Amino acid sequence: MRFLFSIFFMLSLGVLTAQTDVLILHGKILNLEKTVPLVNYEVIQNNETVEEGVTLQNGSFQLKLELGSVYDITFSKDGYVTKQVGVIAKYPDVDITGRYFFQMDLEFFKVDEDRLDETMLPPVAKLYIKEPNKGFTYDKDYVKWVSNQFEDLD
């Protein structure tokens, strides 16, 4: 019995340690308060694609991003404007550790032939760590800036 308990403990410890030093980014893709299913996503780290996939039928996604890197995540689906999210999962001069969680629901817009080509736009959102002990935050000033850029070009 003691042997079985030891094996269970070691396996549990392995599962727990495998999920440290990570940002778990999760959310849904929405359009006019309805979920958008089967949206493609691509995670780029250091100019290399590290993960590709498709959101679930209910529009939800969950990405595990290792701390210590910068990521560019692209969400795309035919008939909708592609969205990019920048994630800065590191902090200057400090090695951050632990498990962080951040929920981010994205509003998708249907492509409008009369609007600006979205490839000219910067990422729509930026996540970063303002203080290591407080976790990730959504850069609201950046979102306002992107919105103004879009209006200026439109």
C-alpha cells in the first residue's frame, strides 16, 4: 500500500511541476455576443510557430505559454477580420516563476469590403506583467492607441 501511495505521490508531483512557470491564457471568440466556432490560431515565439490549432465548437481556447518569452498569437477565420495579440511573458531583469491565469475573450468582426485591410493594423491587444507578484494585465492604453490608429487610417 505504501508503495502505491509513493507512486501516486510521484506522479502527482510530476503533473504539478510540469505546469509551473506558465501563463494559461483562455477565453472565447465572440461576434455580437454569440460564440464563433472553429477559429484557427497560431502562436509564434522567437519568430517560430510553436503551436497551431483550432478553437472548440463553443469558441473557447486555452493556451499554455512558457514564461520568459514574448509571443504573437493570431486568431483567424474566413469571413472575419484576423486578430493578433501580443503577450510579453517576461519581466525586465527578473526571472518570473509560477502559474498565471488570464481570461481574454476576443470580439471578432465580419469582413466588410468597404473597410480597411486589417493587415495594416498592429496587434489588437497586448498582455504584460506590470508587477511580478500581481500577474498579467491588459494594456488598455495600447488598445486605445490601436483603435485611434484604425480610425486615422479608415
